[in-house]
Amino acid sequence: MRISGLASGLDVDQIVKDMVKAKKGPVNRLNQQKQTLEWQREQYRDITTKLVDFRNNKLFTYGLQSGVAAKGVNVSGNTTAVSAKANPNAITGSLSVEVTSLATAAKVTSTANIALGSDGIAGVDTSKTLSQLKLDGEITYNDPDGDGKISFDIKNGNSPAVTITVNVNDKLSDAVAAINGSAANVSAFIDSATGRLSLSSKSTGAGSLVLTDTSSFLSSFSLPLTSPVADKGTDAVVKINGISTTRSSNVFTENGVEITLNAPTGGIASTISVVTNTDKVVDTIKSFIKDFNDVLDSVTSKINEERFRKYLPLTSDDKAAMKEAEITLWEEKAKSGLLRNDSTLTKLESDIRLSSITDVTIDGKKMVIGDLGIDSVAWENRGKLTIKDESKLRAAIEADPERVMKFFTQQTTETNATLKVSPTNPDNGVFNRLSNVVMSALDELSSRVGTSKVSTDKNGSFLQTSIFSKNLRDIDVKINDENDRLTRLETSYYKKFTAMETAMNRYNSQSSSLFSSM
């Protein structure tokens, strides 16, 4: 029971509150330490999400040959009969293509409608089981073993024959699906209106479909056992740069160019010209520089951010006495500079710069980023890249696009584990160097702070095994201990005031009794 000032007239609750508040110094300092660590951890996560996105998304995309060694094609002459797409390794030059005939696929097709069933209705119900269809007289099959299984073989061209087994209790549609899903590489289609069945190879080229059907199941659909002459697969007949040749597919690759035959050229050749798409390469490099500078700026700004040490995190009592706008301004100062001169970020900043400016040895010859008209030496740029001479960049791409590609994407053959991931490894392209140094920083921050090495989710959880997480748990234990101490202290204060109030009340009663007896 607490007696709060009934006899003394004192505001005991406020007095106790003020006395306890005076003892809150240790717990306030612990809460401020905790808040500072949590703010630091959030700022580290902001950095790591950018690093993960830069490494796993942007650098990966830029590192694809299609981005840095972009080749384009122009088709002239007969522009509809042939289409083409250049692969990154396409050889610059021209190809003349004349198409005599396209490649076709082998097939076998029913030569007659399916027999009328007992219902006398033409067609077939694909939802019925094979045993029901046999019972109705629409199809036939043999099941000499009585195990409910019927099998047949399909041989597609020169490939080995594939055995397909279905159950008499399977629906006809299931049997068709079994053919389509088999390794025979054929496509089956059944027309429910006529009951006719067709099988066609999924690939083109010379050859036949050969059926072996001891079950007589396929015979129900009047399928020939081999592709008729008219339905045999044929190769495409083409002339490439004056050389007559054949291709089993209408899509094939020559000199790094994927060529698609759409129709005979009819005597008018299609000319495919391969050119370097300089504009696309320049755009890719510009995008890389923008992303590079953005990441470098994020790291640099944090390690150079001013620290205001007098602005500590506010306590709950501090916030109660301030306006919302005042709290916001205070916390902006308190959060500033929390990552200033951080060792991991400082090393990362240096490694990023070194990765971009160190020369790359390509086919025994050194190449530096300045050879591409890109500058990074201006001190005020803090290592940021800028295209100082775009004409020089375009000239380098047009003169030797393969060399430019290797400058950025070359994979190192270094076997020494330390040298392999070094930001100054001359055998490694710029993109791969950057990927390595960013991964090294992500590993260290993950271990120390608990941030993710793979996620860009700013709301993701932190690793509980990290040093930061352990420190926060230790602080929570200390805060709980301090709060228990304050609770005990508050209780002892109330006991003392209660004792005082009880004594004063007793003295007041005695005084009243003496006064009334006079």
C-alpha cells in the first residue's frame, strides 16, 4: 500500500519520480549506446543493399558480352526470306545467303477416319479410357500378358527407338500426352472429330518416323509404320557465300551470326552485314560509370560525413520536452558521421578506385582506362569516373571492340588466392576486380554488422551471429538489470514516504486527541 501525501500534503509521486530520474544516468547511457548501434546498423544496411545491387545486378549485366561487345546486323536484298541476330563473338563482315528450300520435319498421319463405335457417332472421345474405347469398338489393341499395359516404339530419324508404355485404364488424352512427353522428340495430335492421329518430329532434317507396334494400338488410327515419301523430313538447301550446302534446321549459326531461314529467296540473295554497335557499347559504358560513381559516392560520403559528438540520441524524457520538428533536427545531427572513417568502408573506397585505374594486361599489352578517353585523376572527383573524350572512346571501340570488351570483362587466370581477388590484379578485367572487392567488403560487414551479402531488402533481418547483434544483446541485458535496480529503488523510496506518512498521521491523531481533551 502506498500513502501519497495524505498527511504531509506532499506530492509524493512527483518527488519519487524526480528522485528516480536523478538515478537514470546509467540506463540512459545504455539506451543511447543501443540507439547509436541500431542507427549505425541501419546505415550499414543502406550501403550494403547498394553494394549487392551493384555487384549482383549491374556488374553482372554489364559483364555479359552482349553489353560490352554489342554487334548488330543489317539484312539487305531479300529482307523477308532470311533474318539474323549477331552473337557477341560475331565476325564483322558480310554473308550472302540464298535459300532453295526450307528444312521440314518427318511425320506420319492417319490415312482414314477412326472406325465408328457402337454408338454410331463419328469421332472419338479423348476423355474415355483405352479399355472403354476398345469395348465400344472404336479402337483395338493387344494385351497378351493381361497386365493392362500396351507398348509401342517410335524411332525418330537416326535417334534410337523409344518405347512408350500406356495403361488400358489411361484416358486417350493421357496416351497422347505420354507420346508428347517422351524422349522420342515427337509431337502427337488427335482430332476428336475424326479420330485421326498425327505424329511429327519436333526437329527438322532428313529422316523418317518409324513405328513398331506389336500391340496394334497405333494401327487403330490407320497410321503408316514409316513416313511416306511425301512426309519424310528434309534438310534446308542453301548457298552461303556461293557455296551450296544443306542444314538440318532452319536456324543455324555461321561466323557468330544466328541465321533464320523463313522462305526460299527466289533467286534474290539476302545479304547479312555484321557491324559493331558502337552506340550500344558507349551507352553501356556510360551506364556503368553512372552506377560506379553512385556507389563510390555513397561510400565516400559516409566515411567523410561530419560527426557531431555533442548530439547524443534523445532519451524518452528529452523527447517529451521537445517539439516534433526539434526532435527531427536533433536526430539528423545525432545520426551524422556514425560511419566516419569506418575501416571496412575506407578500404572499400580505396579498392574501388584502384580497381578502376589499374592497367589491364590484354594479350601481353597493357591498357589503362585513359586509353578509352575516361578520366579519374581529378582530385575533386574523389575517384569518380568521367568520359573526358567520347570521340576517343568511340574510336577505340570501332578499332578493336574485342580489346575494349576484354578490358572490362577479362577473367583472370591467376591461381594465387590473394592475387586473384586483388584490386590491382593486371590479369583481371575491371568488372571482375570490382566484383571481388565489393564481395570482400560484404563478407566483412556481414560478419561484423550482420548485413546480408545477397539481399537488397532494406527491411530484411540482421544475422544474429554478428558482433553487432551480440553487443546489442549484451546491452539489453544491462538495460534490464538497470531497470530492475530502478524499480527496486522506486519501491524503497515509496516505503520510506509511506512510513513517514503513517508516522505523521499517527502524530496528527495524537495531537487531535490532546486538543479535544483540553
